[in-house]
Amino acid sequence: MTAKQHSDMTADSIEFECELPEPPEKVWRALTVPDLLAAWMMPNDIKPEIGGRFAFARPDAPIECEILDAEPERLLRYSWRERPAPGNTADPLTRPLDSIVTFTLDRTVSGGTHLRIVHNGFARVATPAIAGAGCRVSLNAHSPRQTIAANTPRLSLRAA
């Protein structure tokens, strides 16, 4: 891993890395095609163009995002701004996230993808069980009472 790749880590980051058998083109589609992304995250209207704004639809409040960097089949970085839900308190475990998500895709020798996901600003709600779970972790993103993170790739790549 290069120094540039580590530069996106901060003290409050969560990082996941895994090897996927699918090629970067297929993983990229799973990250950037709204219907494919919705299959493992939430409904959205993503357009992977720098400066493009999109939102993940949640029942209580949307997650507003902006594409900060997009290199097809290599890098996707966007802001992740949760809006307060009605009745939200100042409790750090329920306070909305204002963070950055970075997906880095590298082709493996076998033609698959080494996927690295860094979600800055998320560690305040992390649990030890999440920290070592890798790419198959699920935080039950569709439950409004559960913490949602962009680094929960139960990627549905079959259709990608």
C-alpha cells in the first residue's frame, strides 16, 4: 500500500480491506449504479461525477453526499452528511455523521479487486466486533435505529 493510500486515515477512521473475485469494472458498477448500490446500501441517486450531489434515502432523514473524487474503476470519494432525525439528542452515538468515505479499487494478480474502504469520522460509533469484520460485515443499514456506514460492503455483484 502506498503512502497516499494511508493519507486518508484519521484517528476516527474505520478501514476495511478485502479481496473480491470480481474485476474492478464490476465492483465500480456496484458502487456507482444507483440500483446496484441500493442492493447493498440504501436507495440513492448517485452520479459518479466530481462535484455531483446525491442522497441515500433513509426513512427518518436522508444522507446527503457530494462526489469529491472519482477515477472510474480506481477511486471513489464522497462526503457523507447525515441530517438530524426528529428528536435527535447530543449523544455521540446518535449524533449525525459528517464524514468522508473513500473506496480504493486495485486489480489483483488474479484479475479480481483489492477493495479498501475508509470512512473518516465513523470510529466514534464503532464497536470491536465491527473493527475486524472485513468485507462481509453488515450493520443492518435498512434499520433506522442502527448505525449506518458506507464501509459495510455486502456487495451484490451478481448483477453488476
